[in-house]
Amino acid sequence: MIQWDAATIKQFQDTLLGWYDAHGRALPWRRDHAPYHVWLSEVMLQQTGVQTVIPYYERWLAHWPTLTDLAAADEAAVLKEWAGLGYYSRARNLLKTAQIITQERGGQWPTTAAGLKQLPGIGDYVAGAVASIAFGEPVPAIDGNAYRVFARLLLIDTDIRSGAAQRVFRAAITPLIPQDRPGDFNQAVMDLGSSYMTAKHPDSAHSPVAAFDAAYQQGVTDQYPVKSAKKKPVAKTYTALVLTTPDGQAVWQQRPSRGLLASLWTWPLLTGDQRAATVPELLTQLAAAHAITMASAAVLRDQSVGAGSVTHVFTHQHWTVYLRHLTLAAPTALPANARWLPLAQQTLAEPTLQRKMAAYYNKNKTD
DNA sequence: AATCCGTGGGT
DNA sequence: TACCCAAGGAT
């Protein structure tokens, strides 16, 4: 690992900030440095691309313009607004933190990274980003960009997926932060990491900090950062039941409040490939899995949907979902975690998996 | 420390 | 197809 002297650090800061002043991106969350705006954007941007976030960010602020507005929201409304962004605990934690600040702290944000990190959903990265950008604290905000940029500049070969990475990079980056512009420094690093110093096909030669880039100077950019491989997703198979009445009402089922797609709504899912199961078998499993009971005598029609399946890849699971369509004469009573709503309902939070299933159903439905 | 938790885009 | 990547955090 390379250590810079004080003069080099000053030159690096001036070069990086000069470039940022001239070429930094004009993003919606950079219109001001309000902690609500900085925090919301940083949470949305976790593991998520800028172009995906922008429309969600704008819609969110139209819905809840202030932290006080958000603190008064229902969790169901928050999840509905978040639906499609993924990692849904982020949305639940946004609401929790808004309530803590509004109701327990009199609307006052902690102004240090250490204080911010106590709040739900705020870890080392978001704490550093909000503390530096909104409150001017000279702390690093170490995200994937910072890992990549400084691994190359300083030839840091610590595996960025290892437990030691946070400590090693924090020690390396902290001395480089300018006391007067920590927020701009951290944002400049992010812009650098998403323009010249990208993961794939970097343009190190034209980077404004090429002169400080040891990996580029030595022709070893492709060796940094060191990042161990992920393991591949586990394959799982399910069968979704499209349970409708003749007038187009369908059974919607809310997933448990913890775990994958927590609290979101889908058509009821049974484990395994149930394309060959009989109607009584399907209903037995439906009762066991979701406490939804209905008599097989009430089923007017039993149809498979399409010849294939819906596939959806999560971080750790690769799902294959088959669809069965059962038509009932009339709605039956449902437990608290299920509802009769139109097939194309607009009121509940649906994950992308459900949107894919609905698209597949609409394309393949028989009548 | 290792695992869980989404999604869309690129190659 | 099967990877990898993108402004991580909680348990």
C-alpha cells in the first residue's frame, strides 16, 4: 500500500475538488444538503443504480416532502412507494428512523457519523455520507466507488468483501479528507468511481487523478480492487395459484413480516412444481401454507397457465414459478393475511416477481 | 464471519 | 446462459 506525504495529499485534494467543481453531476439529491434529502438518496442508492433511483426519489418527495410527513405515513404506503426498488427492509427502516427523529428527538438529527449510525438502516457508509455532506464532519463515506478508487490509487490489496476492508480503507482514506470540504470530497470520489474509474472498462488514462493512480501508472488497474467471488443462487421451485371469481376478483396473500419480500403481496405461492396436483391437493397445501381454506366443490374450473414458467433471480435464490388458475363460484372468507382484490389491483405493494407473474398470466390466460 | 436481503442492466 | 455490477445493512 502507498502512503502519500502532506504535499501530495494537498495536490490530490485540489485536483479532485477542482474537477468536481467543474464536472460533478447535477443530481436531484444535490439540489441542497438537507439531511432528509441526503439520507433518503443514500439509502435508495444502496446497491442500486442512479438511473433507477431518480424516479423513485422524485416520487417519494412528492409524497412525503418533509421528514415529519414521512414519520406520519403508514408502513403499507411506504412499501407501496418502494415496491420494485428491492431490499425492502430499507423502506421499513426509513420509516422507523423518521419516527425516531420526529417523535423521540424533537426533529433533531444526530450531527455526527457515530450518532447517525445508531439509527435503523444507517450503517458505516450512510452515516459517513450524511455526516460529511449534510453536517460537514470530516469522515469518509466508503461505498463500492471508494473501495475501487482508493484500491487503485493506493494499491490496497485487501479483499473488499472481507471483514478487514472497512478498517483498512478507513485508515487509508481518513487522512486524505479535506477538513473544509469533506462532503464534496466524498461525492467527488463517487463521481470519479462512476465515470473514469469504473469497475468495467475504466478510462484511467483520462482520469483527472491519473497522476495519482498507482495501479494505472504500473499497468495493473485490472488487478484492483481485490474482490472475492459471490456464491451462486440456490434454485427453488414454486407454483402460484391464481384464485379468481368469475367477475375477476383474485386472492392476494401477504408474505410474512420477516424474510424475503417481507410484508409484500403476491398471489398465493405453494412450494414445488404443482402442475400435476389435483384440486384437493392444491387446496390442502393452500390451507397448510397460508391458512386459506376453501372447499374443492366450490372450484368451477382448473386451468394451467401457459406451457412454461416465470423465472426470477434474487441475490441468493433463483426461482422458477409455475401458475395454476382456479375459478371459484364466489369469494370465500379469508384470514387476515389475505384479501380478495381485482386481478390487476393497484392498492397493495407488489414485488417485481408478482408483476412478472401477472404479465405471464395476461399473456397466457385461456378463456 | 457468513449469510440473508432485490432489482435492472451489461457482457 | 450465467455471470458481474450498482452510493450496504442487519443478524
